[in-house]
Amino acid sequence: RLNKNSVVTNWPFLGMLPYLLRNLSNIHDHAARVLDLVGGTLEFKGPWFTKMNFVVTCDPMNVHHILSQNFGNYNKGPDFREVFEAFGDGIIAADADEWKRSRETMHSSMRQRNFQLSLERSIQEKVKSCLLPLLDQVQERGMQVNLQDVFRRFTFDTICSIVMGFDPKCLAIDFPRFVYRRAFDQVSQTMFYRHVVPKCFWKLQKWLQIGPEKKMTEARKTLDHFLHECVTSARNEVSRSKEGKKVEEPQSMGSSSIPEKPHFDLFATLIMEEEKKGKVADDKFLRDTAFSLLAAGRDTITSGLTWFFWLVATHPSVEAKIVQEIKENFASKEGNKDQMIIGMEEAKKLVYLHGAICEALRLFPPIPYNHKNAIKSDTLPSGHHISPNTMVMYSLYAVGRSEAVWGADYLEFKPERWISSNGGIIHVPSYKFITFNAGPRTCLGKNLSLSEMKMVACAVLWNYSITVVEGHPISPNLSIVLLMRYGLKVRLEKREK
Ligand code: HEM
């Protein structure tokens, strides 16, 4: 019988760190394979002089236990906050009452009708006035384009508009450089780096201000400046709208500007929600909230769209079915549907597209792993004992590729998996389709993201067929969000309708 932990060599002094570092470039696939071999859960041992021991699992019952059934015993904890310190006290890193307060305020703001309408309008406008014109030019000039870069720009513009009512206009044909976007990328990379080197090592680098930690400090300064400007602008807008005054002309802000027209953004809504409760949303709360939302909602949607378009481009029969479904639902309808810029309600009709997007998000979850900290000792459903203050890591990537959950064809891209015999959408419990997390801390942007992805997919696939540039390498990057290391280089052709 296999000694369950022997799949990964546990070296004297160094523990399993050599395995982790040797396989880092393809760590998610390695983790999925190892977890499969050991029955779903592994006790990882770090070097003896570090506190790098943790339990890693992809067993859906363990995940259900940690995220829902025994939710109260698993928080983010101090280590999470240290690694993700750029999030401050924002919802992603917060625990207990701080988290509850953020979650309630954010949830009620995001449910508001005006917010939903403003969100829909922002996405539609961005597709119509920036995304499709840019792709038109690329196609007309016969150029190659990196779709991942296009989506990163698209999502940065939309998330800034949605959260702060400010469009940085990164998506333009001259692909402008935008210093704040690069600062965000630097912060994400350093946060990933802090996961794979012992804590004492990155702390020393931080203290000495060298390597990635130096870059992190500089990037954070840049970002804090950006967020401070956004907070001030949102406050001014709320005061102006309360006074019923006309919104002033944009001020200069780096290489971009504040939008000309009033906008029902999340920031303004949050400020007003707090006021209704007799509280004042202080600058730090708004800064941390903005950072959390920008980080949570920017690269995640980019990742989802990039892997989706790659899968569709390499599965022509799926592409044909998506286009057919769009045609059947909307092509003969009244109104301006020549570009297929649909709304959120219309997006719900596209069941096959929904299946294809869920399938892409299952195979390539934008957040491939996550972790929690056990407060008291516990026993997982798999029988593993958890001591107090142990980090429990769960691989969303490995859950999405578990044969036990998805069947023998788990590696196939099959949108049909999500469609019932009567043509409806099959509901998969969130601890199995874990891409948006599960339990009380389920992603607050789940519906928003699915709608946005469908709206973009519908417009792009209706207007273009996409071919991946021959020989272009496809592999995941090393960061906290699963993007493509070399981007997604494609050529476009106008679709014959
Ligand atoms: C495809 C897109 C997305 C995916 C796959 C995704 C996935 C996730 C995951 C896995 C978590 C749990 C993170 C953790 O606990 O550390 C999360 C949390 C969260 N997400 Fe998303 N997300 C997406 C888009 C968005 C968007 C667009 C927004 C908002 C604009 C958003 C807002 C949030 C918030 C506020 C949380 C924290 C919830 C809490 O802790 O209570 N997400 N998301």
C-alpha cells in the first residue's frame, strides 16, 4: 500500500520545498496530480526552520466543511493579511465583524437597481465604443493581437467605471501605457512570490528593501496615490449630487481623466449606504474597498475570458453552436442587434454559452488556489487532523479537474455537461463548482462576472471568428490569478452571417 505522503519526497531539513520549487512552473497541474494520487489531501511539510507546514486538499467534502459547515472555525487569519497586506482591511482580507460590515454594505449596494443598470450600461458602452472598434481595426489591418492584453484593458476600464465612476481609457488602438495598471500587476506578482518562499526570507527582503519587495513598496505608493484621488473624486461627486449641482469638467489625473457625466458607481453607493446608517465611510475604508474590488474583479474576468476564447477557438463545433444559439435568440429581433451588444436579461437566454463559460471557468479557475486558517483543532471529513493555527489550502484548479466529481471525461471541454435533458442549466453545488468560492464568503461578483463574460463573448463571437496564431505557446503564468504567461495571440476574421 502506498504511503500517502511518499508521492512527494519529504527531505531532511528542507521538507517538501524542493518539490514545490522544482515544479513551480506548472504547479497547478502537479498539485492536481499529486492530490489525485494521495486521495485528495496532502500534509505539506516546509523546511524545519520555517513555519511553512500546511494541509492542501481538493476533496469537495473537505472544501464544503471548511467553507460552509464549519465556517466559524476557518478565518483568513494574520498570515493571510500579511501576505495580502496591500488589501488593508478590505473585504478580501478581513475577518469577523470587519468582514461582516464590509460584506453587508457591499452586498446591499451591489443589489441596487440603479447600480445594476449603470453596470450594464458601462459594459455595453465599452463594448460598442472601444472593444469592437479596436478589433475592427486589428482585423482590417490584418494584425495579430494579444487578446489577453485587450481583455485586461477592457476589464480595468470597466471595473474602474463600475467601482469608482472613473474610466481610465486603457483600451484604445494605440495601447496606451497606464502606470496604475502596471502597479497593480507588480503588487499581484509579489503577493504570489510571498506564497512560495519562506516568510522569514521575504520579510528580510522587505526589511532590506530589495528584490520584489522593493518593487512592491514602489508600486503600492503609486497605487495609493491613484486610490486617494479616486476617493476624493467620489466624495466630491456625492456632495455635488446632493447639492443638485452640475458635475464639473474632468480634472487631470495621471494619463487619464474623471468621467464627464454623473455615474451610479459603487463608491458613491457605498458612501450613501453608510450615511443611511448614520455612519461616515472613512477614507481608509473606501481605499481598502476599492483595492479589494479592483483586485477581485479585474484579472479574474480577464482570465475567464482569455481561457474561454482559447478553448472556443480550438473547438470549432462549440464555436458553431454558440453562434447558432445567438442567431436563434436575437438575429431576427427588432432593434439594433447588428453588433449583438446584448443586455444582462438577454444574456440569460444563452444557455449553451452559459455552459461553455462555466466549462472554461471549471478547467481554468481564475483564482486557482486559496487558503484558510484553522482557529481551533478540527478533523476534516477525510479524517485528517487539523491543529489550531494550521493553514488549510484548497486547490480550486484540482477540484475542477477531479475525476470523482466530473467523471472520466473531466479534461474535455464539454459545455453540454451543464445542460439538462430539457434544455435548462444544471445546477452544480458550489463546493464542486468552486470557481467562485462557496459558503458565506462566496464571490459577490459572481452574477456580474457571468453576465459581463456573456455580453463580451456574444458581441465578439458574433462579429469575428478567431484563430490562435500558429506556434503561439499557451501556458499558465505564476501569479495569484491564472492568466496566460505569453498572452493569447490571435488573428481575426469578420464572421460571415
Ligand atoms: C470570473 C470572475 C471572478 C471569479 C472567478 C471570482 C472568484 C472569487 C473567489 C474564488 C473568491 C474568494 C476569495 C477569497 O476568499 O480569498 C471571491 C471573492 C470575492 N469576489 Fe470574486 N471573482 C470574480 C469576479 C469578481 C468581480 C467582478 C467582483 C466585483 C466587482 C468580485 C468581488 C468579490 C468580492 C467582494 C469577494 C469577497 C467576498 C467575501 O470575502 O465575502 N469578484 N471571488
